[in-house]
Amino acid sequence: MKFWKQPALWAALLISTALPLAAQIGMFSNQQRADITRAWTGERFPDGRPKVPDSVLDRLRDVTAEEAWGTLRGAGYRLQFEGNWKELNGGQRLVGRAVTCVFMPARPDMNAVINDHGKQEGRVGRGQNSWVIDTLVKGDVMVVDLFGKVDGGTIIGDNLGTSIMAKTGTGLVVDGAIRDPSGISEIKGFHVFARAFHPSAIADVTLMGINVPIRIGHATVLPGDIVLSDRDGITFIPAQLAEKVADNAEMTHYRDDWGHEMLREGKYAPGQIDGQWTPQMVEEFNQFLASKGSKLRLTPRER
Amino acid sequence: MKFWKQPALWAALLISTALPLAAQIGMFSNQQRADITRAWTGERFPDGRPKVPDSVLDRLRDVTAEEAWGTLRGAGYRLQFEGNWKELNGGQRLVGRAVTCVFMPARPDMNAVINDHGKQEGRVGRGQNSWVIDTLVKGDVMVVDLFGKVDGGTIIGDNLGTSIMAKTGTGLVVDGAIRDPSGISEIKGFHVFARAFHPSAIADVTLMGINVPIRIGHATVLPGDIVLSDRDGITFIPAQLAEKVADNAEMTHYRDDWGHEMLREGKYAPGQIDGQWTPQMVEEFNQFLASKGSKLRLTPRER
Amino acid sequence: MKFWKQPALWAALLISTALPLAAQIGMFSNQQRADITRAWTGERFPDGRPKVPDSVLDRLRDVTAEEAWGTLRGAGYRLQFEGNWKELNGGQRLVGRAVTCVFMPARPDMNAVINDHGKQEGRVGRGQNSWVIDTLVKGDVMVVDLFGKVDGGTIIGDNLGTSIMAKTGTGLVVDGAIRDPSGISEIKGFHVFARAFHPSAIADVTLMGINVPIRIGHATVLPGDIVLSDRDGITFIPAQLAEKVADNAEMTHYRDDWGHEMLREGKYAPGQIDGQWTPQMVEEFNQFLASKGSKLRLTPRER
Amino acid sequence: MKFWKQPALWAALLISTALPLAAQIGMFSNQQRADITRAWTGERFPDGRPKVPDSVLDRLRDVTAEEAWGTLRGAGYRLQFEGNWKELNGGQRLVGRAVTCVFMPARPDMNAVINDHGKQEGRVGRGQNSWVIDTLVKGDVMVVDLFGKVDGGTIIGDNLGTSIMAKTGTGLVVDGAIRDPSGISEIKGFHVFARAFHPSAIADVTLMGINVPIRIGHATVLPGDIVLSDRDGITFIPAQLAEKVADNAEMTHYRDDWGHEMLREGKYAPGQIDGQWTPQMVEEFNQFLASKGSKLRLTPRER
Amino acid sequence: MKFWKQPALWAALLISTALPLAAQIGMFSNQQRADITRAWTGERFPDGRPKVPDSVLDRLRDVTAEEAWGTLRGAGYRLQFEGNWKELNGGQRLVGRAVTCVFMPARPDMNAVINDHGKQEGRVGRGQNSWVIDTLVKGDVMVVDLFGKVDGGTIIGDNLGTSIMAKTGTGLVVDGAIRDPSGISEIKGFHVFARAFHPSAIADVTLMGINVPIRIGHATVLPGDIVLSDRDGITFIPAQLAEKVADNAEMTHYRDDWGHEMLREGKYAPGQIDGQWTPQMVEEFNQFLASKGSKLRLTPRER
Amino acid sequence: MKFWKQPALWAALLISTALPLAAQIGMFSNQQRADITRAWTGERFPDGRPKVPDSVLDRLRDVTAEEAWGTLRGAGYRLQFEGNWKELNGGQRLVGRAVTCVFMPARPDMNAVINDHGKQEGRVGRGQNSWVIDTLVKGDVMVVDLFGKVDGGTIIGDNLGTSIMAKTGTGLVVDGAIRDPSGISEIKGFHVFARAFHPSAIADVTLMGINVPIRIGHATVLPGDIVLSDRDGITFIPAQLAEKVADNAEMTHYRDDWGHEMLREGKYAPGQIDGQWTPQMVEEFNQFLASKGSKLRLTPRER
């Protein structure tokens, strides 16, 4: 019997489509979103996306990619960094919660379905890219998988850029292009990472999902991951590891300060500072920590 | 109120997870699958995937990429061809119904969720790649989005290749690599298109979906698309256009036969054969069709 | 009146073919140059190159690549932008009339012919690259097709750069390299776009034509096209479209100002601003235009 | 006698410029063609293209790329080889006289001019590519600069391929793509070198010249150059050097035969065979030549 | 005091240069060679290079890259495979002991030193590439690091190829090019892996060492490593692991035979065959081994 | 007889390993180092590395890559420039004496040998990269061949960077990556050229030699070469040519000053300034030299 004619299944489908399914578009329900990010046990947005607290975001603002890399690697996450970007309005680090979305090469049949979904979900505006922007809130960073497309892969111009900045106060990461870099560079504080700039309008792509797992180069990004930029690259920190990254970085900053001081004084050689510390060195470092008013202490086995 | 604490929504979720959700893994229900391919109005597999009839597959076996391209382009599908493959066991055209799957760079949190899903869905075997193979039936072609990964991006070796061939009688398309090309080339009739060969085992990837929309280079592939290979490239024909492609190709074959004959005889110049045919030429061609026993006729406006 | 019917100009051309043919070198007469650019019906240089008025150049100085792209695309010109440059002395936009030239890989037989032509045409200096520079006048931008050559593809160093700047007051675009970027960056206001920097001298190339159609990446450039730079890319505007680009950009600037204002005020959503405007929005915008003292008005069907 | 001083040829050229200029299209007159190839002092086609005798073509059929390279390099031509091709119907070497043509990215203004020229010159057929084919004669090899374009850069399909084969009996070289490799591979003896295969139709390009200097990768090709293929590459031999290449290759073949014999016998070491030959070795080789019935003799200074 | 004037050190140097230092050239003594390959404890060639027995080479002839990869990976060698080659005279596997050599971009000062060394060491012939060939013996495979150079990176033509084949009976691996692929493909059984074919002669490189550690793409190759080719790639097996690779492959062949049989019979699913075997499966497999006359037995923990 | 059992050779080896072999690691003795750089006849460091005087380094600080290129090319050194870098802390030119080192892909057998050598040579610290840093002195520039590796190819972070700066006062060139560009950019005056930035720690590589010939892209670098940076590229000047480069640059600076003056005055055309100077021009230039207080004079044949 044909699938199309299976009344029981259709009934189930009708029931589930009657539920309010925010941010669904092509393929993901809130339940799937919460499920795929279940390692996060804290607060969530209504659509199931992890909501790392603002206080943790603040502590991440002076964490380098190297510091994050060490903690992530230690936890088994080796592919969370992606380099090779063009940057606009750099200077400070970009920090925020990822709102992910993915586009695919358009085909008329699939694009028609997505546009119908958008209409059913009450999405406003001609462009599918603006549907994503409409979902943004303060502290979000829109992260877009446009599969590296340049000509016709321009996710925003300065109008949409102004809108994103007004809603998030952060920036944008796009594995694709933007248009009007001149105009966008005039949006104060709007920090953009793209693969290229191109004057064309976005074309021949279909939005397949919002807040679904996406691929940005070598990295898989989940909704609610913390986006952390550094010179020339972006680290996508799983929500459940964000606080640990912040903790470890604080310790590292103190350790580097002490190491630089020792190197300048010539008290220890680079190989010693970068190598296994002796108990004597750990002891001296802990005295340094105390002298700085820090409550942290290094245990010998950690270094 | 936190999402985690919304009992009503959880209840809805529990209900829907109680449904038999074949081939779900990361992100797609049968209903979503039928929805995204709704342009196809014929028979479907139980999981919602379009099932183009065998008779149409047979007629497509001597259709070239150029013939398919013309029909697809005319219908607004300009991005359904992808070249640049390494081919094993070529010779005949690969024709079959796409079973799609997509892998993403692995991260421990996400991979754990997928493995749990696999366990819940009763999937057998250690490797996520074998979960896809377990779903294959006669006439299917497994199409794998491995985002071009080579080292550790090897979807199968000769064991799994033997299994695919036993189940489908066709071949494999992978935007990634295979291992053991020597062994695989000995599986008679097993027609493989990959980006590279590499001896490593598959590693550091997670299966995110089976029979979901995937991207193979420039093309978007939907489950149930017809895979049609030609020298150096693959065309992914939307299910609803497969019959039309076969119809048009039959006409084209007759037209080419006649054109070649005219060129050999020097009766018409290449520019005339490739250009707009005069009513006189259309008339002569229709006489040729009749002489061949064909019931097709060209109307002047078609050429 | 059409160029084709301007007897005076034809007379001038016929006369000039009897003269030693300026800017001819390998392949183009003044008459061929006027012919290939016949869509331009305004003033021309003696060698047939279109001469867009200075007043239009001035109006283009604050037009972005996106604004130009919209007008060009609307007129059927989709390939007039080229990105991926190294830039020296950026800051302001580069605007000027293209003097094109094309080099090819050298072969002794062809190079000897070109050198003889140069001698017959009274060209001074050892280097074929300086022949092009000798033809430049105020407001010109030299655009060089060096087929992406880097080692030995260095069109100028700081001596020739100084000379170009003295003659044109603008800059240079080269699909190839320059040498001595340190020296060139000290030539105040000399705005350069090249693919790379290399210390070698130009070598193993032959100048095949001056003010002929050339290819710069994806774009075809005709002599007299307007070169317009923006952040990270160059647009080559056909002479006959330059004024229209300026007109449309003026309207767009007002429209963007109003759109940004509306977004800041939250009066309209991004999707509305980027989408089809309602008659109400058009009316409000026209009031805005009036309030700014502009004589332009938007008609409903334009947006 | 120098071409420049051949009154008869000049007369012919002057006459021909009074005629409707065949093979002109965008930019080249017969006189310019004869001028740029003036190093060739033998017979020419009516349009000024050098016509290397059939007897020389025949002698080149078993010359390798390495043998041609040695002679060309010795004469100062270092850039006449180009590799990285996809080949159809290989097996024998492709040998013939180049009919060159160059396409550029299309723009409406320029394309309209070219189409008008075509009409004025009486060219038949909708496609500019067929204009080139209409000029081909026996022994020609069509060499096409399509600037590496793949999608929409398909110079021929099997209809036009059949036509080229009927006219030339040789093959095709295209720095771009072809469509329908399946069909083309069935045209017996039609030897094709292309960069890629793609099912699309040629699009968005304009034919800028026939029998003008073109660039194929690193090489400049002039009309009338001899196209000589070898495994994985094409050498473009200037017409005036074709006979010398054939002469030198004959000597090399004998030298290699003798060298291989000496190596097999262990009489001389590889370093000696590849190094400077002693007078004793030259003497032995000349005896070998005599024994083979050859009239050639090596003089000591040549090796 | 200047180094140049340190008599004691000079004395020591003179003593060491008085030793017979075969295959030294730029940088490696026999002692260094034996030292860097000290993990090999078996027989060595006079210059210190490991000499894996012929009996082991024979057993490796039907080992695939995948089988070798498994054993190497298990031993901590993850980078011993390199793909992306052009192959001549394929068909059988290339197996032999690596004679390594490395070239670097030439500079006159360094090249003069190397040529003096060659003269002092009595090396014959003008070309440094022939110095390597002079050292080859039966069963060697010459492996050349030419840093991917193509034009001027042609290590051999058919003369030197004939010589290599006469001495080794095997083939050649070059991370660079060869010339005269037509001629070389006629040397029966001479199996060549190169990056490209080019007609130029080798130029602008200096031979820096023979039988020193070299880099071929991702892999480090030591002298005496076993070169093992498979479809599309080369594995460089450390000498000390060659026998273990052969042992493991024998077991794998039997295991695959049994697995294929089980799959064909449908007795076990692919996931089971590729997954952890049950004790029952191990038992059945060991019965299979016995039935084949093999003395090998699988223990449960191995699978 | 096996090599392993040759007592006489072993005795010789033991003697030579008893010598103090500074900076040896994998493959190079002091004697080999002095030998390969024998074109330098001035002072040397204890390990045989050429020591170009500080006074010459000072004179090179305002020499451009173009000026160095001219002198090097004239002396037959055509491959000493390498571009395509990411630069940190630019502004002034990087000038210093190269301390070279080379890494290769790691394999356990080779890496164990190198670590043993390090231990025997008393090298401190866990990381092989720090061994190189320990050898640096004032005025050195560490030049690292990491074969372009990015992930795991990070030669230093800010700790080691601080140490290098303290020892050399210059910078670093690495054909690979660095980590922590944020931290490194805060080390005042520490001028870095790398291929990329990456947060990973260095991994899977083995240090094969210190102060041996290395390859950086197209260039061969010898220990003691002078590293000279310019905008976007590095020139490696052989020690014996450093003074000549400084001499020639001084003359060129005066010549450019005069040329620019003449161009500004319009006294001579660019072709004349760039071409062969007339005796009159030489005379005027020498007067200019005298007026500037220079003792240099141009002789007519030099220009």
C-alpha cells in the first residue's frame, strides 16, 4: 500500500504538525534540538537552544583561541576551530551564542516546500535569509553555512547588517560571502567574519534549517555553541564546556604572566617553562598566585 | 520557564517518539521526507522516499548527461550535475534510486546522541556507515555526503562493498573516499564514484541523517532522486522528472541519428543542424521518424 | 544620433588609418575600437576610445560595488565585477576611464614583430610596458591583462608608478604583479590593485594590444569602461551605463538612509524593508525625499 | 627571401583587404595574420595562415614531446608545451595545423557587435562556435581558448564533433570543456583534448577572433602552428620550426636506439650515455648509423 | 678565534673525510644512516641501509594498502601512505627497498660544493640524477623527493629509465615529474609513479643527499623502507615492520574470504562482519581456517 | 659480511661520535656546515655558520626586495625570494642571520633516535622546537621548514616567542604556522612571518636538523644567509653576497632619487629613465651624486 494512502500515519502527522514548531523550516523540531544538545543541562531558549549565562560570556571575552583549544582538546573536541576568514570591524573578540542556519543549492521542488513552510510559520519578508534574522535576540551570533558560495552567496548587505546589529549587538559568521563591505564596515561594532565580499545578491540557495547542526569548514556547530573569535579564526565552544574554558583560561593567564616574568629574568629556560614543571617551580608559581590575590592553586600533577 | 520543565511539550515529544520512525537517526521523520519530496505523486517506500518505477529506470539506461541536462534545465533545475570523480568498474551507466546520507565532523556530545538513537532504533553493528547499508534494497544507489573527506573519510572497503552490491545490484556515490579499491574493483558490476582512494578506516565523523536532503558538490540530492552516471559525472534527476527525461531522450536519439546522417551526406551544414530548423527540415525529420517505425513527431515550434 | 551615422567621426577614422596608427601594436585599429564600443554614443578620444565626461566620474566616486552591480545586472551585464586583489594606497575609491592592454606569453617570432611595430610607431624606451604608459592622460586607469603571472609578471616598479601617477592622477589594475610595493606605497594617492607583489623584473611576455578588449578574471573589459573600486573588488562599468549607475545610486542612497532610519525606529521589520514596499511605505519614502530637498520620487512599481 | 619583401604576397594581401574579410570577426585582418606569422616563409592559406606541407606533418607523427621540446628550447621557445588534459580517443598522436579561436566572457554590447560582424560576413547558424568549424579544412586542428571555462564552456557536443571530424580528419584542443563525451568517444579517430566534460550548453561567451594569437595555459599559439600531442600534453610547434623538429627527431631516434643497446650490453654507464660523448662513442655511433642505412652523421661537437 | 683557524677541529675533520664515505653527497654518513634506521636489527647494505630479505618482499606482493595501513597504524605509524600519482606500466604491485634521494632548489654556491663532492667520490656522468642510479641494485626502488617540481623537475627520460629497470627490475617513485612517458611506457615492467609528465629536462635543482630521510607528500621515507604500491597510492613500510605486515595480511585474507562467504550466504549482516565478532563467529572462522589448511588461529580478543 | 659486524667501521664511528658535535641532531656536522657554505670566506660562528658583520646588516635595513633581487639575479641566484606570508608586528624590515631548522612528518622510529641525540647533546626541555631556540644569539633570525603544516604545525606560542625575542631582538620565519597571534603581537618588535595561525600545539613532527640547508617554498636557505623582509615577502641573501647587495642598493637609491626628479620635471620620459641612459644622462647623474656628497660614480657601461 502506498505511503500516501496510510490513514493512520497521516493522522499522526496531522497531530504533530498542529504543534507550535518555532524555528523549524526544513528539518528540526524543538525536541530534536534539545536532544542533540542534551549534554547541556542548564537553561534553554523556548526553541530548545542552550542558553549559556551572560556571566560566562563576559568571562570569555579575553580568552584566546589557544586557551580554548587546550580545554576543548582535553575534552575530546579537536575540530572546533576554523580559520581563513575576511574580517570587518575587528579589534575586540566576537563572543555570543550561535544561532545556526544552513542553506543548500536551490532546486525548485524543495524551495517551494520551504517557502510554504515559511508562510505557514508566519515568516515575514521575501528573503529566506531575513527569516533567520527575525529570530535573533541580544547576545546571539548568527552562524551561516552557505557552503563557501561567493557569487550569489551573499547572506547580508548593510540593511540586514544594521538589523542584525540592532537585535544582537554582536556580529556574524558566514561560510560564504557578504555584500557591501563598505556599508557594513560603517555599522559600529558589527563584527563580521566571511569568506569573501561580492556585490551580487543572494541567489540560487534554499534555507534548509534554523538552529540545526551545521558544518563550517572543519567544524560542526550546534545551536547554542559559544562563538569566540581570535585573530584570524573562530572557535565554536560547546555550551557545556564554556564555563570550563573560562576557568582554565584564568589559570593560564596567571601562568603565562609568571612564565614571561621568569623568562625575562632568565631564571628558567624556555624549555623549562614549556616543559614539565618541577615541584620547586609549582611552589614558586603558587606563591605568585597568592601575591596576585588569586584563590587558584596549581597542583603538581596538573603541570 | 525553562524548556526543560515544560511538561506539556515533553508529553507531546514522548508521544511522537513512540511512533515507529524508520531511518530517522539525526533529523528527519517519514513525514518530513514525504513533504520535502511532495512534487513526486507516485508510489513511495514505507519511509516516504519516492519510488520511481523500474520501467522508467530501464528507459534511462542509455540516456546521456547532456540529454538529461536539457530536460532538467528546461524545468528550472540547473545544478543537478556533478563531475570530478574517480570511478571503479565503469563501462555501463549507473542507474538507481538515491538513498542519501550525510556525515558531519564528529564531536563527542553529538556522536553520543546519534549512537543512542541508533541503539533505540535497533541498528546493528559498530559502524554508523553500516546502518545506512542495512536499509538498502534492490535498485537503490547509496549517495553519501562525506564533505570531501579523504583521510578517515572512507565510507566502505570491500566487505561493505560486497554487502551493498548484494543488496542493490548497482553501485555507490560518495563525496569522500573509499578504501581498498583493489578489492572493490573485483566486485563484479559494483560501480563506484568517489573523490579519492585512501587506506585509512573511516574516523572522526558522525552520521547525521539517512534519506534527508544532502549536498554533493554543487548539487542538492533528495531521497528518491534518480542517480544517472555518464562519462566523468553524475546527474541527480528529481523523481518527478525521470519519465520526462526518458521521453525527451528518445526523441533526441532519433534527431541525432538524422542530424549525423545529414552531416555525413553534407546535405545541411553544422550551423543548420544545430540551429533553428526550417519547416522543410522538420518535415524531412518526421519522415525519418516514420521510416524508423517511431510514433513520435516533431512539431515545428519545438525545434 | 548613432555613432554609426556620424560622418565626421568616420572621416576622422579614415584619416587616422592613413596615419601612423596610434595605440595599435598587435591587433586593433581605431576603427575597430570605435566599432566594438559602438554602444557608447558620446565623445571619444582620438583613438576611438569612449570618453565618459568628468562630471559622471565625479558622481561615481561614492557609488558602491553593490549599487553598480544592481544597475549592471538589470541591463544584462552579470560578469563585470572581479575580486581577490592586493591593494596599495587604498582608502578612497579608484575611479577612471580604462586604458586596457594585454600581454601574452612571449615567443621570439611574435615578439620580434611587436618590437618592429613599436619602432615603426615611434614608441620610446626598451620596455613594452612603458609604451602603454606613454599613452595615458588625466583620469585614465591602466588595466593590464597579464594572465595572473607573478614571477616575471611585474608590470611596474616605483619609477613607472611615479610616471603613471603624474599622467593620470589615479591608479592601476593588473591581473598580474607589481614590484617594489614599498616604493609604490610612498607614491601619494597612487591606488594599485594587483594579484601579488614580486621583486622580479617583467620577463617572457609580449604586449599584444593597447585599448583592445581584455579579460580580467571573470570580466571582459573594453577600452573606455569606467573602473570603479570598492573594498576588495573592481567593477568595470560599460561607458554607456556609467550615467545610469550614478543616477540609480543617488536614489539608493536616499532609500538606504530612510530604511536604516525605519529599522532603527523599529517601525518596519528587515523583511519589510528588503521586501516589496507597500504603497504606504512608498508614500512615506517620497515624503522623506522631499524633506531632504531631493527632486527624485519613487513610483510604486519600482519597488 | 623575407616575407616582408615578397611583393606577390603583399599584392594578394592588399587585394584581400579589399574583399569581404574572411575569418575576421573581432579583430584580425589577413594582413595582420600574415604579419604576426612572418617568420614562416612558405605557403599560406588564403587568410594568411601558414601552411606547413603535408610531408612534414607525416614525419612529425612519431615525434615525442621531449624531442620537440629540445629543438624548440634550442631556438628560444620555452613555453610551447601545455599539460593537464582530459583526452578522448587517444592512441595515436594528434598532428595538424592550428586553426585558433578565442572566446571571452560575454557582455551584451560586445556580443551584439560580433553577431553583426558574423551576419555581414555571411556566417551561418545560431552558434558562434559553428562559425569556426565552417572554416576548417583537411589537416586542421581547431584550438580553442575558452579561458578554462567548464559550466557553459562546452565548445562542442557530438553533432559538431562529427562535423569537425568530417572536415579535418584530426581532432580538437580546447582550454575549456566539451559536452557529451560518450557520444564523442564514438566518433572514430576524433582525438580530443579538453580540460573537463560538462553536460551544459555553451553560454555567456563571445567569439572574439579566429586565427589570431591565443593563449592555452602557459603557451601562446599562433594560427598555423603545428599541434603535436603526446601522452598527457600538447606541443604547439611554430610553423617555421616544424621541419627542423622532424629532422632532429630522426637523429634522436637513432641515437636512442644505440644508447639503449649500449646500456643493455652494459658497454657504457647511464651517466656516459646521458653525458658528453667521447670521440670514440661518436665514432661507434656513426658506424651504427651507417649500419642502419641512415645518411645522417653526428659531428663530435653536437654531442 | 675564527672557526677557519681552529687547527684541532680541522685535524679531526681531515681524519673523518679520509674514511670511505659511500653515498654521502650532501649530508649523511653510513653511520648516520645506520643510526637513523636503528629500529631495524637485520642485515644491512654496506652503506648502512636496511636490507629486508627477498622472502619478505615476495610475501608482500599481494598485500593491499589497507592491510598495511592497519598494521602500521597499530604500531603508531599513521603517515606512511601517499596518494595522487600518475602511474605508468601499472597492473602488478610495485614492491622493493627504497633508495631515497632529495633534491633542493639550486643555488650556485651549494651546487658547486655538491659537484665537487661528486667528483671526489668518483661519480660518473654530467647529471646528479645519474649518480643515484649508479648506486641501485636488484630489488631497489628509487624514491625521489623533487618537492613536486614539474617544469624542470623531470628526474628521468627513457634512457635513464631503461638503466634503472636493468639494475633494479622494479620501478620508480618521484614527487616530481618524468619526461618521455611514451618512451618509458615501452620499458616492459618498469612501474613508475610520478606527479606529472613534462617534456623539459631536469634543471635548477641540486642533489642534496642519497639514502637520507626524505619527505614524499605527507610521508617520511627512510632508506630501506619497503615501497608497496596499490591502486592510486604508495605505502612506505618501515623495514622493521615489513614481516609483521606480511603476517597480518595473510590472516586478513582468510578473514575476508570467510566474511564474504558469510555475507553472500546472508548468514551474518555487514554490521556483524565489520563489528565485534561473537565467540561463535570466531569459532566458525577458526574452523574455516582449518578447512583451508592454514595453521593460523584467531583468538577472541583479536577481533 | 654484515655492516653490523664490521668492527673497523664501528671503531671509526665511535671515535667520531666522541667529538663535540654542536647543533647536530639529525644530520649535519660543523665541518659539513662550513663546507656547504664555503663561498663565505669571512668570520664564522663556532658551529661553522657564516657570520656576516653587524655593519653589513645595518646597511641592509633600507634595502628593498627589488634591489636585492637585481644583485642576486646578476650573480645567478634566481630563487631566493618567497612571498605569501601572514605577518605580525610589521613596519620595519626584518634583517638578521638565518638559523635554519627542518622538521619532517614524525614516525616513531626516527623520532626516538632524534630524542636520544637531543639527550646525548644535553638539550633541555620537552619540545624539540625549544632546542633550536636555545642556540639563538643576538641578530639571528630563526627560519623554520615545517613543510607548510598548519594544524599541529605551530612552531611557537607567545612563551617561546618571548624567549626568541629576548635572545635575538629580531623575529621568525616559518613555513608553517604559529599559535596565539594575539599574544605574539604584543611582543614589541617581534617580527613574524608565517603561513597561517592555528590554536593547536605542535604535533606529529620531528626536528631533523639545525643549521642545515632547508627549503622555504621556492627558495633554498643556508645557515648564515641574511634574511631580509619587505612588504609581503622574504629574500634570503647568501652571506657572501650581502655586502654587494648593500653596495648596489646605495647606488640605486641615488639613481631612483634622480630618476624621480627627472620624471617630475618632465625632463626625461619614463622609457628613457628605465632604458639605456645616454652619456649625457650618465654625466648629469654623476653631477647629482657629487651634489649629494656621494663618492659613488656611475660608469657609462653600467647603465
